[in-house]
Amino acid sequence: MELIENAIAHLPMFSTVLVACHSEVYRDELVRTLVDRGICILGPVYTAGQALTLAARADVDLAIVEAPPAEPAAGHALVRRLKETWGIPSLVLKAPR
């Protein structure tokens, strides 16, 4: 979780983070870490479509996206779309196998 800690260290309290993560390994600890820091969470969502829908409806400061092991390019495509469409910076987590 050090990567997450570093990524959210610069975010002020009450920032909004979109979480697109399906693995329990990341999801539970990630949500707990964000809540402990006073970060508002959108999600977790499990598909790119859900993530894009939330991004279109809210002011998101950061997205944390898990790249699925079966389709890692999908995670990177979501990150690219979030940046190009709404200017949302993202952090990509490699899914555990």
C-alpha cells in the first residue's frame, strides 16, 4: 500500500478518488486507507463502464484503477480515457494472479 500512500499524500482531505478495483486483496485495504485519510470514495466499481459513468457525474481528483490480469490493456485504456475526457490523473495497480 506504499504506492497508494504516496499517491494520496498530496490530496487534501475531502478529495474524491474513483476506485475501479475488483480484487479483495486491494479493495478492502484501499478503501480503509482512503477513508482513514478523509478521502471521499466513488466506488469501488468493477467495470470500465461503471467507472466512466461515475467520472461523468462527479468531480474526481484521482482514479485508482486495477489492471485485470486477463486483460491488462483494459486498465490502461480506462486510465487513458479518464485523462483524455476529464483530465483525471490515475494510478494503475497490477492485479494479483
